[in-house]
Amino acid sequence: MHSETVLLHGAYDPETFGGVVNPPVFRASTIVFRDMEDMETRARAMSSPDGQELWYGRKGTPTTFALQEMLAQLEGGYRSLLVSSGLAACTSAIMAFVKSGDHVLICNSVYGPTRHFADTVLRRCGVTVTYYDSTAGSDIGALFRPNTTLVFLESPGSQTFEVQDVPAICAQARKRGAKVVMDNTWATPLFFKPFEHGVDVSVHAATKYIVGHSDATMGVITANREAWATIREYVYAAGLHAGPDDAYLALRGLRTMAIRLERHFRHGVDIANWLANRPEVERVLHPALPDTPGHLIWARDYKGASGLFSVVLKPTFSRDTFRSFIDNLHLFGLGFSWGGFESLVMPFDPRHERPDGNWPYDGFAFRRHIGLEAKEDLIADLENALRFLHAQYS
Ligand SMILES: *Cc1c(COP(=O)(O)O)cnc(C)c1O
């Protein structure tokens, strides 16, 4: 089945609940067993890494099972588990594989809060972290140490949009017995299939395009067959969980994800190109634009692009005019996160979060999420706000 069809018919069979098209929301903590034998049978099943039974609310309900199965199928992984946020998915996938004395490699364009976790909790646990250049390919091999157990990728990078050579990095990790965890949030399971490229564990902030409507936070961890038992063990041991109502919102969001992404992709590229031709703009960082680092890798490995990219302005504008440009955008909300139906803008300076990155720009930078609005309205809004960059209008 094509991914677009899996979104509509995957995992859940309406016959399960008398023909109801969507799985109901099951809110549960206690699940009562018929008798001791029933309890013992389910206990035996749950003691196997592949066991999935109604056992206790924290370990899932039919609502979460349906979503997990659909996501595993879409990604091409073995099984998935849900957690309460995208950040929890990133940190848990790392924690599942490391112990004191290990060394991990993390791309230097990684999502800021993931880096913060590595710099605080991981280091406190005695894990050494090396941030590698996100544009590294096979040359990442030189950074492995005998105790390197994990490589973390996020492609393209948050804010700076370097596309990573996933197959080349995975080949190096495999040779040395290290596991590869990839944050695949930007591409969604529709535009990049991590397991086809050698990744062991894929994580998503389902908060973004999977939920798709800015009304829930959730994370997904999907593992291949070899990594599955380790992930499941950690998630269960740590008591991680996502609520059934949020799982329902994510299932509902998934139904339209392909059609939403088609538009985010198309309008994102069009507006990126429009911005690239503006005199105020120094550089647009969008994987589908030829001068973005890793563009050729994107063209080789990705089936599309989502609506998130960055823009760097010429270094000639003052902080005041930049602020007045941002404040005069009316259709682009100023806020964190992305992946919902609405357009957003977020100013950033990667030099704060990423001291080891090379950022050759002096101009102000902002990240943009292109929502589902009419493209002409978004361009008119941008055009109007850009006038405020020029001091005489501010
Ligand atoms: C937003 C985001 C996360 C974290 O997701 P939350 O649900 O907000 O915790 C992780 N990785 C990437 C790439 C993100 O953009």
C-alpha cells in the first residue's frame, strides 16, 4: 500500500468496533482481568518484547495501539511507541542505548533542547558527547572511539537546514556497532523513509505535522527489529506514555497529512524562491533550493519538503527595523513549534545555541513555517512587512 492509503486504512479495521470508522478514545488506568488465568496469559504475552496486550493504561489502549501501528507502517520500522512530547522521544531514544563511560556523536545542527539534554543530563550520567559537523558524510568515521555507542542525526538541521548524508553515516556506525537514532520530524514519515537508509531508531515530534493542528504535543519512537526490545524496555521502565485523547488527535491529524504536506511543500518552495529574489534577502536555507548545504542529498533521498525553512537578511538592517518587520507580519504568528495549519515566524541566532557551528552570516535570521493559507495572501503580508526593514517606513 502507498503511504497515502496507509493514512486512511492502516492499522485499524472498522469491524473491530461494529463498523465505527475511527477507533474510539479509551481512557484507562486500570484494566480488569476476567480471572487469574486471563491475567497470567496476558502477563506471559507482555513478558515477550513483542507482547502488546491490554494490561495497564500506561502501557497503551486500543487508541494508542492503532496510532502506533500506523506510524510504524508509515516509517517502515518494526514497532512504534508514543511518549508525551517530541523532546521526550529524542531524549528517551538516546537514554535507551547509553551507559556511563559511553561516547555519543550528535550533529551540531541538532534541535536546541536535545543539545541541552546532552549537555546536562547526559554529561551528568558520565556520557561524553561530541558534536559533529552536520555536513559530514563517511568522514564521520574518524570521530568514532572504541566506546562510541550511538550516533544522533537530525536532517535537515533545526534552523540551519543542512541535509545529512544518512546512508553514509549509517554505514560508518554499522561498521563500528553503534546505533543510529534520527530525528525525522521535518520530513515526516511521508518524505523520508529512515529505515530504508539504515537508521535503527527514528523519532518524531508528532506535535508538528502528525498532529498537524497545534493542539497537542506528542512524540513517537519507532525502532527496527534489532533495536525494538531496547526501546520498549526503556520506555516501560521510565514510565513514558501518551494520553489517549492526544493519540486520537494525532490519528485524526494523520488522515489528512499527505494532502496537507503536498501544499506545505508546494507553497514552501514557491515562497522560498520568492524570498530568495528579494533585495533584502542574503540567503534562503531550504533543502529544495540548490545552494542549501546538502541539496543534492535531499534530491537523492527525500520525496519532498515540508513547509519549514530559514531566511537570512542582508547585514544592512538595524535591530529596530528587523523588529518592526517581524511585528508587522500579520499572517505569520510569532511562536514556537510548527507543523500546524497556520504560518509562523521565529527569529533565531544559531551562534547562541551552537557555538561549534560555522555560521558565516551577519544579518538577522528568521525561520518560517508556511501554513495552508492562500499563497498570494502570505506573499502580500511578507511584502508589506519587508517595507518596514527600510528605516524610512519604521
Ligand atoms: C519541536 C521539535 C522537537 C520537540 O517536540 P516537542 O513536542 O515540542 O517536545 C524535537 N525535534 C524537532 C526537530 C523539533 O522541531
